[in-house]
Amino acid sequence: MNNFLKHKTDKGLIYYSIPNFDKTGIVKTCFTSRVGGVSRKPYNALNLGMNTDDLRENIIENFRLLCEGLEISMNDLVFSDQVHGDHIKIVKEEDIGKGIIRESDIIGVDALITNVKKIPLVTVYADCVPIFLLDPVNKVIALAHAGWRGTVLKIGKKVVRKMVETFQTNPKDCLAAIGPSIGKCCYEVDEGVISEFNKNFTNLDPFVFSKGNSKYMLDLWQANKMALEEIGILERNITISNLCTMCNRDVLFSHRGDEGITGRMAAIMEIR
């Protein structure tokens, strides 16, 4: 069951929102699909990856169409610079437009946090896990990019800790959502990856499933959920989309499914 809500704009773009975030009235949420937009194969069609080999004018037009549909300002977007690490950036008004209309000094950052209204945060994906976080009491939002390396580093947990330190967030108040990404149905990894998880997780049984011959199926959704619960987020406040990018390549980009040459979806969130 897909726990995100599917939408279609009047220009034919498909995207998803997070119902329990949106009903707070505090935020606007979005996770895009590959449907709509102007990019050509192999980036067809709603490619939002600035670091792909797609034409930049196509990517900018895709963002224009998307932002028009979402009724947010494209010129106010703020982008991460994802390197599969755990560095976190507090986004302020002076960061508006970085990565879209201004050169960005946000380097080596996989998570963004802000308490400033009308600054849409952006992270991009094609199998890795998008983590959405909302503190509805202090009106703070965050996006984190968690591939397997970021998941090992428990980036979601570290973002919540930063929210606690900087904005006095109480984790028990927080809402969290784990967006479309590669599921345990499709994500096969080797012994080297599992050995890295053994360094930071005491119990791998809930999310690692042996296939024999030193091959494993890995559930990144469950691993990230466990890390969020460690910091105090309540299980009932965590939404998992249940959308596997590799299983749904007709509507979602998958780096693994498309053998490394593909577009990118975007997670976008702003405080209203």
C-alpha cells in the first residue's frame, strides 16, 4: 500500500505528498515522479538532477513546470550537494536560490534544515532514501538523503539531534516520512555492505535477509525507521511510502534499474 498521496498537475506532472504532514497546515510536501516534463531519453521526462548529463535548460524547465504546479517559487529553492555523507546544513534566508539561480557554497551536504517560511528545501534521488522531518511545535523542517552509506551513518537520527540542539525540538513531537526508494524486494548487497552496518547497528535481523553465497537483501526503510526511533521519534509518527523505485520504473527513476544512466526525482518541502 502506498502511504503517500498521488497528484497530477494541470501540465501532466505526477508527484506525491505526505498526508499527515500536509494536514498540519504548516508545510507543503512533494516527492516527484519521472512523469511529465521535457527531458528526453534516458532522462525522460521529469528529470530534476542538476548533476546528470541532461541539458540544463531541460532541467530548469522541469523545475519551472513543477514549481508552477506546486505554487512555490523556483527562485527560492535551496539545494543540497549530496555525497553520501552525514553533513547537515541549517538553511537561512541568505541561502535562498543556491543551486538554481545562484552559485552554491553548500558543499558536501546531505541534509538541510530550516525554520524559515517559504524556503523550499530540495534533495534529489534515484534509489536512495528520502527522509522528511517536521517539528510542528517549533515549525522546523528537514530533508535528509540516505543511501546505504547515509543509513549506516544514521543521518536521520543526526538531523533530529541537530534540530534538538538548534531549535529545541522534542523528538516525540516530530513527524517523519521515508519516501520512495529501492525496497528490500530489489536491493541486493554483498558482505562488504553488511559489515559496515554491523559497525553502527546492534541488531541487523529486522532489515538484513541472507540469500546465501554472501549475498543479502537490505531493507533501507526499516533501518532508517529504527535509527529515527532510537532518537525518540514515535513509531506512529513515522510514515513509510512503500514505493520501490526499481519496481515502479514506469513512474520513478531507478539508478540500479536503469543501469546507472537515468534522471533524478526531487524531495521538496517548505514551511507555508
